[in-house]
Amino acid sequence: MGLRTCHAGTVPALDHDRCYRVLAARDARFDGQFIAGVHSTGIYCRPSCPAMTPREHNVRFYPTAAAAHEAGLRACKRCQPDATPGNPQWNLRDDLVGRAMRLILDGVIERDGVPGLAAHLGYSPRHLTRVMTAELGAGPLALARAHRAETARTLLAGTELPAAQVAFASGFRSIRQFNDTVREVYDLTPSALRSLARRESRPPSATEGGIGAGTTVTLRLAARAPFDGVGVLRYLADHAVPGVERVTHVGVERWVRLPGGLAQVHVRLDDERAGVRCTATLATLQDVGPLTARVRRWFDLDADATAIDESLARDARLAPLVAAVPGIRLPGGLDPAETLLRTMVGQQISLAAARTVLGRIAAEVAELDGHPAADGALLPFPTPAQLAEHGVHVLRGPAPRVRAILAVSEALAAGDLALDVGLTAAELRTRLLAQPGIGPWTADYVTMRVLGAPDILLSSDLVLLAALRRRGLATTPRDAAALGERWAPWRSYATLHLWRAR
């Protein structure tokens, strides 16, 4: 299991004694990071379950809910363990298991099956299943099934969708499979699970329309406290493209490309607990799972904020910055191709100028495609195919940069350059650096945003260097890189703190 360090927020290799101490302390920092299976009652709980602590010899600890299901356990009705933030290990781990879990959460098994997942990762289905079962206590199918059950629970809690629509939206192939899984995992019917799940949720505020007209759902997505959601919105506002994104102090609105089509998405901070509320009008309900995974990554909801803060605060140079902004988050990239193209357009110009240029490009591409935005309406950011087609007309600036953007757009559109969350950080960076016009800063920044990679210090970044110089800490990229060694494995978050302190 990937939970190996013993500082706050993580558990070393599911050591039974330490996990039991966490359970006895009802420590909510560990919710979502492991499962406590109480075999005398046949249930599994989150570590912070308020029920009486079971006897130690009756408890076994599991790395995933799927492993608890495989052991014949069902979810606790009191603590509702599936309503916790996700496991931060999937962003931390760059091995086969971490890459596979990121893709499973993004719905790859629902779209391509286990063979498709295995092919995507470059392994045989048999080897992938063997590795994941050894590491996580369950194979890819069981893990995907557990994720479908969690998605169903979220939809039952947050929408008025009929159970049949919830079933297919969650990725189940049939109503019978959905009903059987809900009963097995929760020991409840879907209607009873809906009533239970709403104990911690407001009644649905969204209206569900017909599939053809688009279906609107509202999802409540939890984060581990502390959660600097205001800081994420400030970052998104600073980088917002006019006409493409609308950001306020409480939320952000834009179009998002999902496997089933475009979705209009509005994410706002939850005013009752750490996390966000996401209202989305979807082209197909099957996009609920991928949308959830991408919004969680966008707002870095699964980060182990306590562990990150405690680690960085050990350095006296960063301690005041951490104290000023507890729970800082790394804003992810909703769409890898968009993140890369936006970054390339913004190279060697100011952030304000980049936003203006990107807004103009989006408007001109829409005009050339015959789909200009109505007054006040938002446009989706152009696809690589659209930029490859229209880039020669809308891209301006130095010829080498225009050629580089066109070449990357063509490579993305043709599938010659594939970017997704199933890559390792090293592989993603290598693919980017192989493209003409992409240098180390761009490759590192895009890798940090797309994967939520926690340990990248942008040592050559001008803003970061200026912050370090003002504090007398470093004057050159080499000095910055050497200084950053002490901030591993959270150098991306150190970068964000220094950016914020500018």
C-alpha cells in the first residue's frame, strides 16, 4: 500500500497497530486513506467513525473500499465511509497502480474495459490485475465497481434522478447489476440509500431535464480541511480567459469537454463544509464519473493538506507562508491539451497579455467555425483540431512560436502527442520536451497542472526567483533547485506559496 510515511495524514504501510490508534482517536485526517473492516459486525468504516471503537482483534485494515467489498464487508450506515475525500496517494504515486487508479477514476474501464486500461498502460490485463490485487486488495474490475457504487451514492444524494438513470450514469450496465451492487455494498435499496446519503447533504437544487436537452446535476464534493478554496479561485481568476471562463470570489463557470460531449459546469465553494458544489449540464449522464474526477483534480480536493503544511512548515523559511495560507491547493488542468496550448500561447508575454490573446483566439476560432457566442455567453476553448485548422489565421507573434503551436496542435489532433493522467510525470515531461518550441519551464508547469504532480519546483520561474531573492534565499535557478531539495516531496506546493508571497 502507498501510505508509508508516518507524519500527520498518512499511515505507514497499513501497519495494524498504527491504524488502530488512528481508529481509536477517530482521526478524520485519515478518512479516505484506508478502511477499517470490523469483521465481528461485517461492516467497514472510515477512521473517524463515531461508533464505539471495536476490539482490536476484530478489525482488519484495507487500502480501498473495493478490498473491503472483496472481504465480504458492507459500508457502515452511520459514518458513510464512501462520502469522504479521495485518497491523495493517486496523485502522489507515479507507479503502475497510481496511474491505473487515476484512469479508473476517470472512467476508462467503463469506456474501454480492463483490456483497454491495460493497453493504455502498456501491460497485459493479467499482469495489471495481479499487481493491483497485490497492492490494493482488489483488481481493476472490483475497483471500478466500487467507484461506480460511490458515484451512485453521490447522485442519489445530490439529485432527483430516477434510480434507473442513476444506474446508467454511474456506469452500471443494467438495473439489476446496479440494484445488486447497492444492496451488497450498502445493505440498502437505492431509495433507502438516497434517504441515508442525504443526512449530510442539502436537498437537490438542480433540475434534471431530458437527456436530449442535457441533464443538469448537482454534486457535493468534499475536501480535506484545511482547504484554501478561495486561493484556488483567485488563481483561476488570475488566469481566466475572457469569454471562456467566468470567475467570481465564490465560484467558476465554463465549458468542459468530457468523453460524451461538452458540459456547462459551474463550481462554487461549499459554504457548509470544506469542498465544492458542482452543477453541470451534461450531454450524457455517463459523464458524471469523469466530471467528478476532473473537478476533484481541478480543485485538488484530495490533497492531504495537514501533511503538506506540517512538512513545509518544518523549514523556517516557509513556515510564515504556510501559517498565512493553510491548506493551499494545486489547481489542476481540466483538459491536458488545453492546458498545454494555453501555456504555449502565454510564453514570453505577461499573464494579462496572454489572457487577452487567448480570449481573442477563442472568439475568432468560434467565428471562423460559424458558432460565435451570443452576448454574455461563454465559449468552449478551441480544440487542438480547431487550432490546427484555423491557427494560421488567428495565431500572431513570432513565427517560431506560431509554428510550434501549430505543430503541437496538429500532433494532439492526430493522436501523435497523447497527454493524459495515466502517464508518469517523467514520461509526460519527456513527451513535451520532444516537441519543438517546448522548453523545461513549460514542460514542468504543464506536468504539475495536468497530473497534480506534487513535487515540481519551477526553479527558473521569474516570479519564484524574485520571491526568493527578496528573502535572500536564492538568486539563480541552480540555487533555487538546491534549496528546493529540502521541500521534497511537496515542491509544487512550495512553488505556490512563493508565488502567493510575491
